[in-house]
Amino acid sequence: MEKIYFLSGTMCTEDLWQFTFPKIEKYIPVHIDISPATSFDEINQILLSTITKPAILIGFSLGGFSALNFVSKYPNKVKKLIVIAASAKGLSKHEIRLRKSTIDFLKTHQYKGISKARVLQFLHKNNHQNQSLIAIIKKMDADLGKNILIKQLQATSSRVDITNQLAQIKTPILLVGANEDELVKKEAIIDLKKVLQNGLSIMIKHCGHMIPLEKPGELASIINRYLGEK
């Protein structure tokens, strides 16, 4: 069977996909760890060293933006792309300043792990009492730790809007979002879909940002259906 490659988001490990991978049909899911990278160029090099022929890429959040950036630079390396809870927009000056201050703070202070309040920002209100999902997010954060968090914040700090570059790409791209995602608004996904030459979008209901954890069955069905189309 053919392999398909998955990229996780900020402070997410392969655990992100633990409920989705078993439901993938007719393909072998392979997780690519991009967490050590400190720039999108480094992420591109990790992908280039892993992918030996035109491949199917699936990225979540930071991994989704990274996949979009990769296909904008190397469209011949990707035959289909699925982007989950991510847009092509860059960071505002305020967001860049916030990341820089966070990095500076982390370099001089102990990191005690992601807070419960921050975890809840990623989840739909229906999952705010779901201790299993909260524990998974906390575990992924703890497993990666402070140094990876700094590296990933550094990588995201160089994020610029790549919408215009993607408008030139003919690669089939499916955008998957959640109507109630507080981090990546549905409007950003709809706007990106409008400029893609070969793009589709699907919005999931009653779900927050953590689509692979909150709606793994629905996500797997979307992936299986899209990859089954000629």
C-alpha cells in the first residue's frame, strides 16, 4: 500500500493522530516529525529528505501551513494535499511581537507546561470536560518540552502570507476546518479556497481546533473519501 504523510501542529506529537490513523483505509499513514525545525526552510528540507516521489501530504495547524508552504515551493513533490485547521495567512505585527516576548520569557524562566486555560482554547465547549482529550494535549506538550516550544515559536515567527503563491498551484488541495475553531476562523479557510485553482473545503460542525482528536471518525471519513476520488 502507498504511504501518506502527516504533519502535526505546534507542540503536537504523533499522539495527535492516535484515533485517526486506525481509521485510514487503503494507505499507510506515516508521521513526519517537524518539531526540531526552527524555520520553514528547515521543514522543507525534512520533507524533501523523506519524500522520494510525488506524495500525499496531510497537515494540521502549523503542519498544515508547513504543507501549504512546501507545495508552494515544490508543487511537483505533492500529488494531493489535505490541510486541517490552517490557513495561508501570515502573522500580524502584534502576533510576531507576542511570540518574541514569549521566546524571551521562556529562555529565562522555567516552563511548567501548557495551562488548562490554554488547552480549553483549542477545544470545543462540548469537550471542556473531556479529561481524556485534555490529558492527551498536556502529554504531547510535556513530551516535547520547553526547547521544542522555543524552536516552534521561532519557526512560526517567520510566517508570511503565501496566498498569492498558492494561487499559481494546480495541485489538488482539500481544506478541512471547524465552524467553531477559535484559532483558525472559517472565513480564513473560505478565503483561501476561493483563490485555489484546484481546491475544495469542508467545514466540520461542533468542533474546535483539535479536529484530529475531537472528530477523528469524521476526519478519517473525509480523508478516505477525498483520497478515493480520481
